[in-house]
Amino acid sequence: MSATDLVKLTAVEAVSLLKQRKISPVELIDAAAARIAAVDPVVNAVPTLCLDRARDQAKRLDANPGDTDYAGYLAGLPIAVKDLNPVKGVRTTYGSPIYKDFVPDHSDLMVEMLDARGAITIGKSNTPEFGAGANTFNEVLGTTVNPWDTRKSCAGSSGGAAVALATGEVWLATGSDLGGSLRSPASFCGIVGMRPSPGRVAHGPGVMPFANLSVDGPMARNVDDVALFLDAMVGRHPRDPISLEAPATSYRAAVANPGKLARVAFSADLGGITPVDPEVRATVAKAARLFETVGAIVEEAAPDLREASETFQILRAAQFAASKAPLLASHREHLKPEVIWNIEKGLKLTAEEIGKAELWRGEMFHRTAKFFETYDVLVCPTTIVPPYPVEQRYVEEVDGHKFDNYIEWVLICSAITLTGCPAVSVPCGFTRDGLPVGLQ
């Protein structure tokens, strides 16, 4: 097969051929490298490569293939790892000038597990500084642009991962998500990104091992590939105290045998908590009606998430203060304004405010659980706007509503984060200008 044929394979197809030894990991590494060389000078999705390391890993995998019967075994498939997750021996910048020359001596727990299950890391995908913000740019590695229109943002913070998939540079890519960082780029780039339940994918080792707002998860070009990648990611790790055992049924098996949906709730704005661009609203509303073709009743409804905006702002800021305050003290001049703002906001919070936010989160969880006693699925837009100009740091206004800060515009995702529910963004249509729209 030619390099062009190889990059067009789905991940499931590539892994099948790898297991049959009809293609080799090195062939896929070379095909991905050629595609990156051709495309990345334009989009800047995977600015850090580790091809020699990948080829060495392919040789070791050939000699010792590991647990080939594991449901998510990847058999030597090359992947991209987000530049927030350390990979041993590979430059990891976190998108920050503070770490521009940092080379870790250990890998992230998720990366360790993927290595053991036949994944081969070929590069680090670009991210905004410390993953802060839904537009992928930083002072170290530059800006990642949307392949559907290079004048537009690819969103973030897993923007490099989404663009690498959309352009055929890799078959699978890792992402992470606090307020929508797996989902928003998937929507903007026309691919699939899934935020798993907290604990489903082992995370760390980090300074806040019990934190459960941020998760790692899979990104791919289609749902079956996402299921394969999630199968490769899941499982208990002794260094992550909230990590869960892999489920008895694999995710690919679940995708192949979906349950019947009876009632689907659709809300264009999650019960009125956020403005939504009219074209996005109409596109997702039309797509939601497709559930009727498989026998589901589709009704306009949403759980009561009225406290979501203030709750998320408080808990996010508290997390930034806990994890990043030392950097503010020692490297303030190297931090972007949005990160400084978020840390300082967290440092100003009182115990009463944080306690209030935790109680609100609990109330929203209970109301959401009650909601799903009636409905099987909640459907809404992934993002409230189509891809916007890349030079714009964040969305400042939608439909006459002005946002107070850089992260408020992603509430349609961050509200779902607070519920603890898994969430996935899938492509559902295009704008009049030919830009992707995602359904969450």
C-alpha cells in the first residue's frame, strides 16, 4: 500500500492489518511522517516529533508484542500525544515558555498504559499554555489553524490533536478536557472527541490526584476508532487513586451493539444558560431530529443547570490556584494574561465561595441524575459558534451577549463537565461557509 493509502485507513482498519502483519508499524510511522512533512508547515498541529524513538519502539514491539488479546491492543499504531502529557525523553512544553526546553524523565500514566497496549507515540500535538483557553496558540510552538479554513481557529485546548486527525497526520490522538477541550476542537475540525467519566482513564502522576474535573480521553476520525482508542486507554492504575477497572464489555462491542433509545432530550442552549449562534442552533436542531429515524421520541428538555456558570468559574479558578500559584510567584513574566487572571481569581476565593460551588455542583448532579430517569440521551451543540478568526484570542460576544472572560463562552461544555457525565462530540453538519458543526 502507498503512503497515501495508509493515511486514509481508519484506525480500526490499520490495527487489523497490523495484527495480520500485512503492514508494519514502521510503514505507518513513515507514512505519518510524510504526511506531517507535507501538511504541518501549514497547520502546525504536531510541532514536536519523536520519529527515531518511535522506530525504536516499533522494533521493541516486534520482539515483544505484549498482551495481543487485550480488547484495545493497537499493534504498533502511531498516535499523537497532547503536549500537556509527558512522554519520557520527548520535549514536553505544556505550551509554556517556562518549559520550552523541558524533557521529562517519565511518561504520563495514560501514555504508559498506551505504550503497553501497542501504541507508538510519534509526536506531541500543540496546545495553548497549560491548556488554558479554547484557541490553540502559545509563545513556544506558535498557532495551530483550522484545516477547513486556515484563517479560522481550531478551538482548544486539544486543537493540535483535532487538526492532526482532520488532516490525516495520525489515526488516533489523545486529548484532555476540563471545560470542553476534547469536545470543542472536535466540533471545529469535524472529527470525534470524547470526554470519558472521571476515573475512566488513568491520569497523572500529578499534584492533585483526587481532582476530577480534568480528564484525558480519545480523539479520532469516527466513532468506532474512538471506541477502539478508549478500550486501549481504560483500566486501573495504582498511582491514580480514582482510576477505574476496565468495563466488562469493550467499547467497540458496545458500539457494534447499541441499545435502543426511547426518549432523547434536545436543548439548543441547555435550558437557556448560554447564547447560541443561530446557524449552529438550526444545524444541531435538524441533526437531533435524526434520532426519530431510529424510533426515539425527541423532546425539547434539559436538566436544571442554572448555577453552572458561577460554579465552574469558581472550581476552575480554585484548581488553577492550587496547581499553578507557585508558577505565578516565580515566573509571572512568562505566563499569558488569561492564566494569570485565572490563578489570581482562584487565590482571591474564600472557603465559603468554594464550599458554595461544591454544593451547587452536588445539586446539579442530583437534578441531572433525576433527568436521566426520563431521558436516555441529552443532545445539544458542542460549541455555541462556528470556527472564528484565529487571531481572536477567544469568543467575546454571541448574539448580543458579551462574555466577562476568556472561558465563559464554553459553558455549553463546561456545564456538562460539572455533572460528571461522559460526553462526546460528533460531526453533524456544516455552516453555509462550509465549516463543521458538532453535536454533543
